Amino acid sequence: MSENSLKNQIIQLQQALADHPDLDAESHAALQKIAVELNNMGVRAEPELSDLVQAQALHFEQDYPTLAAVLRQIVDTLGRIGV
């Protein structure tokens, strides 16, 4: 169930990126990288990935609360699957 949830959240992240074309290129690239890493994540994901997603959630909290919420959901899901 968590794997399906994570896939849905990746889709939500990609949609949130599409909904915010005003993101600067660096932020957009960082979030795209997270989406790619999540998509390519195997059984052994790096624990740093969760930290990276959490840091981005904090970064976007004030200006992009919807995007930050999606990132926090991803962090929660990663925690449930042991990453």
C-alpha cells in the first residue's frame, strides 16, 4: 500500500510542479531530481533522500504551501516504508 501511495504522491509532486511555472530553475530542477530519485528508488533507498525531501518541504512552506504539503506526505510515506 505504501508503494502505491508513494507513486500517487510522485504524480502529485509532478502535477504541483506543473501548477507552479513561477518556480525558479534551481528549485524546479531540485524537485525534478527528487521525483526521478523517488521513481527510480529500489528496495534500498538512501536515507538522505528523506532528509532532502524534508528540507525542500521546509524551503517551500511559506511561498508554496500546497507543494510543501505534497513533499511532507512523501516524507511520511518514506518513513512508513523505512527510508
